[in-house]
Amino acid sequence: MKAMILAAGRGERMRPLTDERPKPLLKVNGKALIEWHIEALKEAGIRDIIINTSWLGELIPEYLGDGAYWGVNLTFSPEEQALETAGGIRKALDFFEDQPFMVINGDVWTDMDYTRIAKAPENSAHIVLVPNPEHHPEGDFCVTEGGKVKSEGEPKLTFSGIGVYHPHIFKELPQDEAIPLGPLLRELMEKEEVTYDLYEGHWHDIGTPERLKKLNESFQRKVKTIEFDL
């Protein structure tokens, strides 16, 4: 399986931190957000990774190189204007050679083991849902007893920004247009073509400087606790 890390967004809510640095290069515990994903993908046996770029996009390949440092192969998909999630995937679709692939939002942090979803979904899409965080209590989607995801109903869970998709979902989309993923997923949900994995471990949407600071402080507390125990 191959994977895509989404890294083209402007990160407006992260300003001023993103005025001179793309959001996936912001540091969590001394390591760029995107590095955490690359390492986790390698641990899951995924070594062919494509990364889309736009805002300050030249800084990302400058920072990461070809991936040899991590033992992976990195390819970059530059976008003159950010094409949103589905549009970015459509532009990079040939990279996946008509095989199911994993997609990860570059602006989330998680300790999830990607091997748990690194397989072809039974349906068109298989997404990871998480319990609703404080900043998003209303959630996004609900689930059925049969293991499918619905766009309407209660209670709702939050979409993590992590999923596995079949290429056919995106083949009919126009090239080089900004297209969000949400409406496309909702159409598939109406056809009962979306399954899910519920992850209840650590997951953080790094959407504001305050959330990034809070996450980094949690690592600092862990270090102090370990030092105290020693």
C-alpha cells in the first residue's frame, strides 16, 4: 500500500506560526508534525509516500529530502493553489497505480499504529473516527450497528482525517479544481460504502497555536514525571 500526507493548506488559524512555515513543519516534542506520520507509516510497512504542497510548499521537500533519512521514498505533488482534500488526491491519483491507498491529514498528531487500517477497505472508503474533542463536541458522522458510517444521526463521532480509499472514488473528479472530501464521503455514506475504525487513543487536531502549545506541554509533563519516578 502507498500513502498520501496532505500538507498543502494555508493554516490560517495557526497564524502567525504559519506565516513563515507550513503547518506540517511545526514541531511537536521537537519533531515536525509530518515526521511523526512518516515514521508511523514506515512502521506500518508503507514506504512509498506522496505529499501535496502549496503554501510555502518549497520548504517541505527542502526539509524532508527524498525520504532516505527515514528509509522511505518521498514524492511531492505541488499545487499552485491548494486544491483541498479531494482535489489534491485527484491530482496525485496516478501515484497509487489503481490500488487502495491511505491518506493522512498533515496537521493532526496521533500515536495510532497505522497497521490497523493498512489494508484494502471492504467498501469504497474506510475512515478512522475518534471521540469528539473539546473544540468539536458536535462531531461529524455517526455509525450503525452493521459497521457502516452515516452522515446523519446521533451520537456523532469526529473524523480523524485518516482513511483508506479506493481510487475509483476520485477518477471522475475534474483535474486541478479545489474539491473538498466531505461531500464526496457523504455521497458514499448514502450508498453504505463507508466503513470505519474507532480509535480511542491519543489524537489531536493541531488547529490553533493554543492546541499546539497544549500538546507540547503534555510531553514536557511526561518527561518531568519520568524524571521524578527515576
